[in-house]
Amino acid sequence: MDDPQSEMPRAPDSRDKILEVAEGLFAYGGYAGVGMRQLASMVGLSKSSLFHHFPTKLDLYASVLDRVLSRIEAGLDGARPRTDSPEARLTAWIDAAVQTLSEDVPAGRLMMRALVDEEPFPALELKPGPGSGREPMSFEVRLARILGRFEGLLASGIEQGVFRPVSIGDTILSVIGSIILHFASGDLGEILIGEPIFSGAAVERRRRELSEFIQRGLLA
Amino acid sequence: MDDPQSEMPRAPDSRDKILEVAEGLFAYGGYAGVGMRQLASMVGLSKSSLFHHFPTKLDLYASVLDRVLSRIEAGLDGARPRTDSPEARLTAWIDAAVQTLSEDVPAGRLMMRALVDEEPFPALELKPGPGSGREPMSFEVRLARILGRFEGLLASGIEQGVFRPVSIGDTILSVIGSIILHFASGDLGEILIGEPIFSGAAVERRRRELSEFIQRGLLA
DNA sequence: GTCTATACACCGATAGAC
DNA sequence: GTCTATCGGTGTATAGAC
């Protein structure tokens, strides 16, 4: 943002290190379940230093959400299908989502928590509109963009008659839920599928299963 | 449990009232996000009285989970399909799940949190086995039963060639995720579908959409 | 930018009167 | 079964030295 020639990853400074450790903690314990003392000791700084980099805990949490959403957005945008058919685009989107979440252990849990929580954030006012009174936060803009692109994919597929005329909102919730819960389910997921959910074999099977399941569910 | 002739719902005593209020609070704020003081004031008791009924906050939380799971289990078991075909059983199961969650606002959120959290509970040791050292809690037994029945439904459908030979564990996670996220998504869900997620129209459409989506995803 | 020291509200939990 | 009073600890956040 404020580094004019930043394309390459910089050497991690204290701020980055705080964000990284906080991400794991928030994913594991949720917003209210993490204390600044605990975080400070794991980062190796004093508690006061945390408040130098982030004025409040809520600011820190918003930055963590923005960081993980930016990685997810980059992962989804990097996937280019071979053709522009809705099926190919849908498959590429699912593959990219699974791939991205599989390489980013805290991401699934963090996202699921953010989607379910109304607190500490009033649930992502995606379209604040003129009279809402509040400006959207950075991570809200990112989430709106991600969901908007998927919505566009579904709409064009339906328009072309490739997908069934499903309810787009319902379908977004169904697809997101089926993709994310797996990577957010921890021990329960491991028990259900019989191996670690982030193992190579489990991820590759997940990709195939989800692709088949969702394609069949949507195709006309 | 300790009322020999209890078939009818009793008049709600303090314990029931605590559980009911706590359920809403835990669903909204998660385990760590709720304080016993806040709960006590909302119930209309002193904090100490809470500890008379439940020795620790964790015991209270376990009781809340058990209570909501018992309602879900009852809702799922009450649905009897007209025939014993796997398609009919699956449809009946989905209808019952949607119906139950739609009539029980805190349930979806509470369940989603319980599935994602490893803390405060070490994630539902569904099959503790002989050497696990720990006895399963009441709500774990209930969840294992619910998931086990759905697993049996899928297995018999696959065996009869009605369903595709999907990975059962993956499919359970996909189906559960797509069903629950909708009812746990709060404001975000409302924005996505354009109306309150618990409104009659939204619930009825949800039932149809999920039924179609999942049936098509699974049928051979 | 990092530290020590501190402020003060709230945390879960207990003791003991009624 | 409910209450008041209290415990030690932790919550976020700030002041001010270096």
C-alpha cells in the first residue's frame, strides 16, 4: 500500500510477524478466544509493542482477515481455465479454491468463523449503499469481489443454459459451505475421512469429489 | 434422565431457563465470547446461582450442545420416507434437516461453531475406542449417532448402485457444510439471498434447492 | 520501535449467610 | 436455591523512559 515499488515480498518485519502469529491464533481460538498477552509472548514482543503496530485488537483482527482474503483472492484469480465455457470456469474455480485452502491451513477456519460471526464485525456489509452510514472495510471489499465474481460465473452459466436455473444466492452458500467446511473441520474432518485433511491424498481426492459433486449438482 | 415419568415437557425451571438463554448467547458469541455475568443478568439470576446449577462454564456449554443436538436428532428421526429407496430416504433426511434448522434459530450457528472449534472441546472424539483414555460426552455420542445414520444411508445407496461411488467421508462434509452454512450465515446469508434466511419463502426455496442440488450430485 | 509499569473492568470460581 | 462479598487472574489499553 505505502511501498511504491513493492512487488516482491519484503523481509518480514515485526508487523508481518504479528499478523502471521495472530492469524494462527485467531483461526484456532476465534476473536474472543485470543489474548494480546498470549499473542505477544508467542511473537516475542511485549504487549505494548503490539499496540504500537495496531491501535486496537479489532484493528489487528481486521488486518488478519484482509491478509487471508487477499491470499485467497490471488489464488482464485490465478486460475485460468483453458476455455471460457461455464463448466471449465467452474472447474477451474473449484480447483483453485481447494488448492488455495489446502496450502493455507488457517485460512479455512478463519473464513468460516468470519462468515458465521456477526461479532466482532457486523457481518460484512457487502453493498453498503449510499445511506448505510458506514464505509466498508478493506476485507469486506475483497470478500464482495470474490463473491461477485463467482456470482457472475453462475449467472452467465445459467444464461447460456449450461447450468440449471438455480437460485444464485442459495447456490453460493451451498458451494462455499461444502468447500470450506472440509478445511475448517479439523479433528472431526480427519475422523470422517480417515486421514489428515491437509495430506496430499486427501486434498487431491477432495478436489475430485467436490468437482464432480458440484458440477453434477449444477449442470442442466 | 432423573425424572422417571417424564415424557411431557415440564414447566421450565431455572436450569432450563439458563440453558435457553445460554444457547442464544453461545450461538451468537461463541464459548469465549460469553461471560457468566452477562448470562446471569439476562436470565435474572446472580452469577453464583449459575454455578449452583452447572459446576463450571464448560459443563454448561456441554449441556447446551447436548440440548441442541438432541432436538436435531429428534427432528431427523421424526422424518419417515414413504418408501425405503435411498433417494426417498435422502430427500426425507434433507427435508428434515432444513425443517429442523429453520425452526431452531440458534441451532445452525451453534452446530457450525462446534464443528469448527477444537477448543473448548477437543473436537468430538466420535469413536473413542478402547485406548483413548477419555469417555465420550453425551453430545459426542449424539453427534456420532446422527453422522453414523447418514453414513449408513449413503453406504446403502452406493451399494444398491443408486448413488455414485463417492467418498463417504468427503460427501458427509460436503452435505453438512452446504446445509448448515445457510442457517449459520446470518447477515451475509440475508444479503446473498435477498431476504431473511429464516423467512418462510427462503426456507421453502432452500429445501427445494438443496434437495435438487444434493440429489443430482449423488445419483449415479 | 521497544520496553516496564500501571490502570481498571471483567474473567471464572468459591465461601458462607439466609 | 438464591444471595452478597470476595478471590486471584486476565482482558484491553495507556503513560512514559530509553
